[in-house]
Amino acid sequence: MNNKQFIAELAQRMGYSLTDTQKLIFQLVDAMGDSFMEGNTIIVQNFGSFEVKKRLERIMVNPTTGQRMLVPPKLTLGFKISPTWRGKLKFGGTE
């Protein structure tokens, strides 16, 4: 499902227009991005949690040349699915 299909499906389910739904999604993603930049965790009930994690500086070895390189620290976004959805996906949606 691509972005247009997702917005169309959501608009149909909620009874909103496509433009209103698209604005809602963009505002939601924008607000989530602002929250991530502040280092906050976002928990969506019965779906999962998004957490900003800090990856430490590390040494990497290039497998072809054997050269060692220093990888600087960086922030990454992690997602942890809720136990409800984990169970549903584990059993093919039959739970």
C-alpha cells in the first residue's frame, strides 16, 4: 500500500475528504518528527512505541580492504510493536 492508497483508505473509513485526511497525516508526521528531535518517545496505544536511540561511536572494518574506520555516534529511530499486534502477526492475523 503506497501513500495515496493509505490516505484514500483512511479518508473512506473516517468520512473525511482526501485533502483533509492528507493534511491530518502530514501534521501528524510533522508533530512526531518534532517530538523525535527533542528526544521524546511516542507510544501509540495498542500499536507500539517509537523511541529515539543513541548509537555509540564504534570501529568498523571494511571486509574487502581490512581497513578499520571510525563510525561517529548517531541517533536512530526504533520501533517496538505492541504485544497485541505481535501476537496477531505471529499467527497470521488469526488471533
